[in-house]
Amino acid sequence: MFKNIEGQNVPQVSFPTRQNHQWINISSDDIFKGKTVIVFSLPGAFTPTCSSTHVPRYNQLSKTFKQHGVDEVVCVSVNDTFVMNQWKAEQQADNITFLADGNTDFTRGMGMLIAKNDLGFGDRSWRYSMLVKDGVIEKMFIEPDLPGDPFEVSDADTMLKYINPEAEAPKNVTIFSRNGCPFCVKAKGLLNDAGMDYDELVLNDDFNESTIRAISGETTVPQIFIDGVRIGGSEDLERFLNVIDDIAA
């Protein structure tokens, strides 16, 4: 079993990082002192669950976390700084600080170092998350000590529910658009004005006409989907947002 060390200080270590072609050492105090920080640690960069779910959801919820008093969201993995920098860029996770624990100092100090020799990984981190206030661990979510790579409690939504059970997570929004489309520009403006982040897929770059027809039954753009529900075009979106405003009022 992995030991829960709530109430204790985080390990005092130094993280060698590569920033703008220079080596910069970041200390534990640089990260945690005087701040409220969420840390989530995972087995490795570019690995399936880490890339498809763990990082994207923390990145998506980072603004919500900050609205509820969190200063920074940090991802720690036993990889080198070059790998972590490339992974962050590939994930487009601009809302998260990626820290490379290549020497395993932080992970070892947390008591979360495990051997993944059977996969050729060597020593890696067990998957966990924690809320740290001024260097003191307030809450830990440690994945159960089971074979494989369980992912049950260290997710971003579990952390958000702990911080504020009443907090509303942002909606999942995707817009199918086309370059040069004025209605697409209008739709994106409406979403921006409403403070709604969105993923954009562009015709002939990210999808073709048969794709949008299969998904929406339409060939016109924009087509906006929110939380899995098709809203429609820009005028449909405007009506949808007006209804939300009326309910909120």
C-alpha cells in the first residue's frame, strides 16, 4: 500500500528544466511556497491514459480550479525535461506546468516510486494527485494498489469535487468550421463572449464534408456541439446562449 502523507510538507528538491534553450533549476519553494497548487503525477509522458484523459481534463478544468482559489496546476512525471516540454507542446496543455522528475527525487520523497521494469520503463511514479497549500499536503488521491495502471481517483473531476462540490465544470464545446466562413466567425465570437472554451475542427484540414454529414446530418458550417448535443449553426447557438442567459437571470 502507498502511504498517505496528508499534513506533511512536500519534498524539498530541485527540478532541472530547459526553458528558452537555457537550464533553469526550479525548487520546491518556487512551486509551492505561498500558493495553492494541484499536483497530479503519472507513469509517463506520451503514454495512453496520461495523454488521452489525465492531462487533457486537468488542462480543461484549470480555469475552473483557478476560479476556486488554485494558483497553479502541475503535472509531474519521471521523464527528462526535453520529453516533458515536447509532450506539453503536443498536448497543447498551456494551462498546466509540466515538471520533469528525471532523477526521481520528488517521486521518491513522496513515497510513490515504483519499478516498471516489466515494461522497460525502469523506475516511475505511481498515479496520484494532491492539493498542496503553502507546501503542506492538504489532500491526496492515490490510485489503488492494483496490478496495471488503475485510474479511478486521481482525475481532475474528483479533485474539483473535493475543492468545491458545487462547482460547475465547463461545458465540452466543439465547432466544425470552414476558413473564410463569416457565420463561423460569428459563432466563435458568441462562444468567446460567453466565456466558453471550444475545440475547432476546420473543413478540409481536420474533416471532410462526409464527416460533418455523418455526424450532424448537415453539410453546412458552422455546426456546434455542446456536451454531446448538436446545437446547430450560428443563429441556433445565439438562441441557445440567450436561453442560458435568461435562466441565469
